Amino acid sequence: MQGEVFVRVLITGCVFLAVTQPSFAQILLKTEPLLLDPNAVVFVDNGSCSPGKVLKVTVIARGLHRKKACVPAKEAHTSASSLERAPSSGEKK
């Protein structure tokens, strides 16, 4: 009986994570994060760029230096859609 409950909880947890996982892939942020992983790229819409553009922040050199550039908002959406369609390690490119 306890085994059945454990399996049900485990399956429910897996389903919950599968449903909520896409929401964790937030690409367009409102503020620039203080800490980022090395080689990370984030897009920030904080109003510092002209209308129709967002700030692209690329982390360089172990998170100590950042390269910033205003890019068209389309680029942020294109990057987000390419991440969603990226093949897994077992699939062919």
C-alpha cells in the first residue's frame, strides 16, 4: 500500500515537472541578473534600448565581464524558439 502511494506521488511529480518545465526557460527578463553562469546569454527588456530593441547581455571570462548590445526584439524571440527546438544529445542534428 505504501509502495502504491509512493509510485503515485512520483508519477504526479514527474507530470507536474513536465508541464511546468517550459515556464523555466524564460529568456526575456525585466532586470539584469547580478549572477550569471559563464558564457550565458540573456535578453533584458529594461527600457535602456530604443523601442523595438532589447539588451543582449553575454557573460565573458568566468562571469566577471559582460558584453552588452542592443539587438532587435526578434532576435530574443528567435533564440527562445531555437532553444525549445534544440535536439537532445541522443538525436541527430
